[in-house]
Amino acid sequence: MIFAVVGLVLVGIVGLLNLAILLVVLRRWRELEATGGSAPGAEPSSSVRMIDRIPSFSARALDGTAVTERTLLGKETLVGFFSLTCKACVEAVPLFAGHAERLRAAGGTSLAIVHGDDSAGSELAAMLSDVVDIVIAEDAKAELSKRYGTKHYPTYAWYGPNGLVTTAGAGLAALRTELIAP
């Protein structure tokens, strides 16, 4: 009888220990998911990979023109993703604008995608419209950002004339250091 009680107590202790480990793992998993897979406090990385192509899409720019992936093929293209809820996105506009200006002078084009409800009439979209060739506003569903694989803002992707990504990154630091004119 005493062996049965000791056995049940041991099974209970092992079960509680297993539950505690599971809760720790789940908490860590949620933290990683919230930061896009990077460690908390670390600079997020872009989910755009070097082998990715410009995804197929169809959207309407703020000026009313139709934009598809074919609009971007055949020339160097800079694509930037910005969010209304991102303070760093506003800080990134002048840097992004400088790259877009140099690219335009070299015969390329730039595209900014502004994410958030009422993004079409936002101050961020207006700032980008002054300096970027094409600006697309998207709502909270962020279908275009999802199609590109964007998880963090600001994120950019530089595509070659063949539609293959040549440089990509997330965050203000990536815009400063990695993105250069062709």
C-alpha cells in the first residue's frame, strides 16, 4: 500500500514538473512569435530572402493608377513597407527618400506600401507621396505586405531588373547601412 502512495506522489511530481516546463516553452514561443523569430530586444530581420522574386499582385496607387508586379519588372526597384503605428517608419522616410531619389536618377523606380487603417489619408502616406514614385495604402488586412512576407516595419527590398531580390532588411539601421544606390 505504501508503494502505491509513493508511486502516485512521484507521478504527480513528474506531471507538475512537465507542466511547468511546458508553460516556460510556450511563453518563450510567444515571445519569439511576437518579435518575428528574433530574440527580444534584437533588431528584427527581414523575411524577404535573397532568392525571392517580386510576388504577383494587383493594387491601386494613391494617385489612382493600377500597379502590378509587371510595373516593377525591367528596372531596379526599391520597395519599402511602412506602418502608421511605427515611429521608426516616420524617421526612415528621409533616408528612404534619398535612396529613391538616387534610384530614380539611375532609371529605376521606388514603391512605398503604407499599412494601417485610413492609411490613404495619413500624414505618412503624404510624406512618402512627395518623394516616392508609387505609394500604395493598405488596410489592417495587409494583404500586399503578407504577399511580400513583411513582418516588421520599416522593411525594404531592393529588386533587380529580373525581379529577384538583391538586398533586403528591416529596421532603420538596415536602411542606413545596407541599402545603397545601384
